[in-house]
Amino acid sequence: MSRIAFHLCFMGLLLSSTVLRNVDGHAWKRQLPMPCKNLVLYFHDILYNGKNIHNATAALVAAPAWGNLTTFAEPFKFGDVVVFDDPITLDNNLHSPPVGRAQGFYLYNMKTTYNAWLGFTFVLNSTDYKGTITFNGADPPLVKYRDISVVGGTGDFLMARGIATLSTDAIEGNVYFRLRVNITLYECY
Ligand SMILES: *[C@@H]1O[C@H](CO)[C@@H](O)[C@H](O)[C@H]1NC(C)=O
Ligand SMILES: *[C@@H]1O[C@H](CO)[C@@H](O)[C@H](O)[C@H]1NC(C)=O
Ligand SMILES: *[C@@H]1O[C@H](CO)[C@@H](O)[C@H](O)[C@H]1NC(C)=O
Ligand SMILES: *[C@@H]1O[C@H](CO)[C@@H](O)[C@H](O)[C@H]1NC(C)=O
């Protein structure tokens, strides 16, 4: 690219981002498209605690050198890694017929507060939906609503992109929690 063309290009970018920012009034540079799909699902995580092997859907698989695999490490679970294969339901009842599985892991990565990082896939296999949705993102569990990224999908969710808002719907000690996942897709095919 010639120098002048590059210069023009750069000016163009600068101009368009300024204009759009003014029109929009928000931080993003382009207007978000309307969501093309929205669904709310729940998943249920039962962590192995040394006694519930038949019921557990998640297990500590790594811990810092000062911890172990049946109790969370101190402080703030820092360094613990949990692998899960959790049932997904349409409502908040653990015993409702599952519509799929949430499969992946979370790890705790702060020593000064509870903070998790999630990487997982919803594998959906129901009459309504067949396909997968893959998520990544930071999950500070003490915050009421946490946004994570929808980074892709297959089947009914082919190449999905969007945001999922997580909220903790129930929690029982260190053994059970239920997450509500409000999935908003901005790209659908
Ligand atoms: C499994 O764990 C969940 C959550 O703690 C509990 O509600 C359920 O009754 C348990 N099921 C069995 C069979 O123990
Ligand atoms: C794991 O660590 C906790 C807390 O330090 C301790 O109470 C528990 O006995 C340990 N469990 C095993 C199986 O080592
Ligand atoms: C989806 O469910 C159907 C009917 O229960 C079953 O035959 C099929 O093997 C399942 N597919 C996957 C990928 O789990
Ligand atoms: C899900 O999130 C979207 C986008 O933030 C919001 O408009 C919608 O009301 C939410 N739906 C539910 C059922 O919470």
C-alpha cells in the first residue's frame, strides 16, 4: 500500500469511529445488531467431596501444592481446577429431564478474592436444539451478573457469536451450584 493510501485509510478509520461514537453514545464503535437468538438455560454442578462419587458431576483435578483434590485450597480456591460434565435443564430443577450437557472446566485464578475462568461447551440434544455452543470468559462469582463470550457453535448454532449472562441461581455449600445462563446471539446462520 502506498503511503498516501495508508494515510487516507487511517483518516477514514479515525473519522468513522468518531462519527459512530457520537451517534451511538456508547463505548462501542459500531451499532450492535439486533440479537438473532435468545435462550435461557440452567446447568447443575455437583462437586465431588470425597463421599458423593455416584452423584458428582464435577471433580477437582488439580490443586496447588499446598492443597488436595477433595477440599478447595486456601485462600479463595486459588490454583484449583475443576472438570465438569453437568446436566442442562430448561428450568431450575435439577431433576427435570436434561436437554444436554455442559462440558468443560473452571479454574480459580485470584488469591485476593473468588474469581474463576470458565471454558466449556453446551452439547444440546433435545427435540428443540441439536448442536453445540462454546463459551469462554472470566466469572467473578460474587458479582450478580457476569458476561462471558459465546465464541462459536455447531449444528443449530453454527458459528454462533454472542454473549451469555451468568447468574448463580442456587448454591449449597461447596457441593452444589446452579447457574442460569442467558444466551444472546448476535450472529446466527
Ligand atoms: C445429588 O445432589 C444433589 C445436590 O446436592 C441433591 O439435591 C440430590 O438429592 C442428590 N442425589 C442423590 C441421589 O443423592
Ligand atoms: C484436604 O485438605 C483439607 C484442608 O487442608 C483437610 O481438612 C483434608 O483432610 C484434606 N483431605 C485429604 C484427603 O488429604
Ligand atoms: C441424541 O439423542 C438421541 C435420542 O435420545 C440419541 O439417539 C443420540 O445418540 C443423541 N446424540 C448425541 C450426540 O448424544
Ligand atoms: C436475557 O438477556 C437479554 C440481553 O441482555 C435481555 O434482553 C433479556 O431480557 C434477558 N432474558 C431473560 C429471560 O432474562
